[in-house]
Amino acid sequence: MRERLLLLVALAVLAGTTFYAMRERASQRPQAVQPLIPFNHQKHLAAGLTCVTCHAQAETETFAGVPAVTDCVDCHAAVGVQTPVLDRVGPQLEQVAARGEEIPWKQVYRVPGHAYFSHRRHVTLAQLDCALCHGDLSQVTAPVVRQAAPLTMDRCLECHRQRQVTTDCLACHR
Ligand code: HEC
Ligand code: HEC
Ligand code: HEC
Ligand code: HEC
Ligand code: HEC
């Protein structure tokens, strides 16, 4: 009798801490440490570029993609961009490009391997605005280090319910 009671208490505690740990994990994801390149969404968007100029694959692939360093250098040269910040950073970008390397940006938005997400489905088929999931980048002046609002399963489900899209476990966990 006493053993069974203890077992029940232990199980309840375990369930409680697992639940708590999952909520903690979702609400306090660690901040990413980005390379020391002062990339600035606000400046690029104010200059008239759109999200898919740089994240072109979002329309056609599961992933959105980030521009290669040669894209940075080529566009600046083509447009003839000159700013004090770029005067300082431009040569650094050219060196990285000349070495055939990439800027090691850390990915901030990521679903675990057991969940499936497709940008094409949400951007091209459902015509959803990027900001619904990524917040307003037109005010963001430094590399992204944390999610605008944690993209938890609850957020996926909330929108799916609202828009009468499937909430079948196997639609996302496949
Ligand atoms: C001039 C190119 C450019 C434009 C235009 C641009 N981005 Fe980006 N974006 C980047 C680069 C480079 C990074 C990686 C550095 C960083 O995090 O800022 C990035 C990172 C991101 C990230 C973080 C990805 C991750 O998980 O690490 C999101 C989300 C994002 N961009 C969304 C957008 C949206 C939405 C728009 C339009 C409102 C947009 N971007 C416009 C170049 C661009
Ligand atoms: C499609 C064109 C395009 C691409 C691609 C692009 N840029 Fe730019 N970039 C611009 C323009 C236009 C400006 C000038 C904005 C302004 O005048 O404020 C600019 C300005 C800058 C500046 C100066 C910002 C400041 O505060 O003065 C930096 C730094 C910069 N870009 C970095 C990058 C990096 C890093 C990448 C690649 C990951 C990149 N850009 C990709 C068009 C581009
Ligand atoms: C319905 C929500 C949603 C919308 C709308 C959405 N994204 Fe995402 N985005 C995500 C999720 C979830 C991830 C993480 C995906 C993963 O781990 O495979 C992500 C990851 C990213 C990344 C980093 C990884 C990658 O795929 O390259 C970038 C950059 C990005 N999104 C940009 C955009 C842009 C630009 C748009 C609009 C054209 C957009 N997203 C629209 C949910 C969304
Ligand atoms: C802001 C609303 C919104 C959010 C947030 C959202 N979705 Fe969706 N999702 C949709 C819509 C609308 C569709 C239907 C697209 C279409 O027309 O095919 C969809 C479709 C899907 C499908 C295809 C479903 C099928 O019928 O097979 C999957 C898988 C999916 N979403 C996964 C996710 C995941 C994973 C997340 C969270 C990381 C997420 N979604 C977040 C709106 C959303
Ligand atoms: C619309 C997409 C979607 C649907 C439907 C969905 N999930 Fe999820 N689920 C996710 C995403 C995305 C994550 C990862 C969330 C995160 O990283 O915080 C997740 C995480 C989980 C986890 C946590 C695993 C971990 O990493 O700790 C479990 C358990 C889970 N889902 C079970 C289910 C079950 C059971 C159902 C059906 C009742 C279901 N899911 C339906 C998208 C979905």
C-alpha cells in the first residue's frame, strides 16, 4: 500500500516537472550568438527590398534560405551602395566571398526533426504574411537572436483551428 502511494506521488511529480520543463523550453529558448556582421533588416527593407528578394526559396521550398555572401557583395556593387557602415564592413564581406566561405549565421527559428513544416505551403498556397510567424522585421536593426514569439505547437494549432486546417497529429509529425 505504502509503496503504491509513493509510486503514485513519484509519477505525479515526474509528470509535473516534464510539463514545466516543456513550458520553460518553449518560453525561454536561449539567445543565439550571431557573427559580428552588423546586418540590418530595417535598412534593407526601408531601401525597398522585399522579404523574398533575399529569402527567395520561401515561395517554392520547405525552407526559406538566407542569401549567400556573394549575393550581398553582388547587390551592393550593382546598386552602388555607399554608407559609412558598409565602407567598414564591405571589404570583410568581399574577403569571405573570395575565400569561398559563408557567414556562419545561426538559425533561430527551427522545428524539431519530428515535426514537418513547409514555407511553400504557408507562403504560396495559404498566402500568409511572414510577419504572422516572424514578427515585424522592418524595425529590426541587428541580426536576429531570438524568435519574435516562440513558435510552439500551440501556436501552430491555434492558427490551424482558426483557419479550419487539419490538427491531425500525423499531418505535422510524419
Ligand atoms: C537584404 C536581404 C534580406 C532581406 C530583404 C530580408 N532578409 Fe531576413 N535575413 C537576411 C539575413 C542575411 C539573415 C541572417 C542574419 C539575421 O539574422 O539578421 C536573415 C534572417 C532572417 C530571419 C531569421 C532566420 C533564422 O531562423 O535564423 C527571419 C525570420 C527573416 N530573416 C525574415 C525576413 C522577413 C520576414 C523579411 C521581410 C520583411 C526579410 N527577412 C527580409 C537577409 C534578408
Ligand atoms: C538585393 C540587394 C541587397 C542584398 C542581397 C544585400 N544588400 Fe546590404 N544593402 C543594400 C542596400 C540597397 C543598402 C543601402 C541601404 C541604405 O542606404 O540605407 C544596403 C546596405 C547594407 C549595409 C549598410 C547598412 C548601414 O547601416 O549603413 C550593410 C552592412 C549591408 N547592406 C550588409 C549586407 C549583408 C551582410 C548582406 C548579405 C547577407 C546584404 N547586405 C545583402 C542592398 C542589398
Ligand atoms: C506559418 C508560419 C510561418 C510563415 C508564414 C513563415 N515562416 Fe519562416 N519559419 C517558420 C518556421 C516554423 C521555421 C522553422 C522551420 C524549420 O525548422 O524547418 C521558419 C524558418 C525560417 C527561416 C530560417 C530557416 C530557413 O528556412 O531558411 C527564415 C529565413 C524564414 N523562416 C523566413 C521567412 C520568410 C521570409 C517568410 C515569408 C515569405 C516566412 N518565413 C514565412 C514559420 C513561418
Ligand atoms: C498563421 C496561421 C498558421 C500557422 C501559425 C501555422 N500554420 Fe500550418 N497551415 C496554415 C494554413 C492556412 C494551411 C493550409 C495551406 C494550404 O492551403 O494548403 C496550413 C497547412 C499546414 C500543413 C499541411 C496540412 C495538410 O493538410 O497536410 C502542415 C503540415 C502545417 N501547416 C504545419 C504547420 C506547423 C508545423 C506549424 C507551426 C510550426 C504551422 N503549420 C503553423 C496556417 C498556419
Ligand atoms: C500543426 C502542426 C502540429 C500538429 C497538428 C501537432 N503537432 Fe505536436 N508539435 C508540433 C511542433 C511544431 C512541435 C515542436 C514545438 C516546439 O519546438 O516547441 C510539436 C511538439 C510535440 C511534442 C513535444 C515533443 C518535444 O520535442 O518535446 C509532442 C509530444 C507532440 N508534439 C505531440 C503531438 C500530438 C499527440 C498531436 C496530435 C494530438 C500533435 N502533436 C499535433 C506541431 C504539431
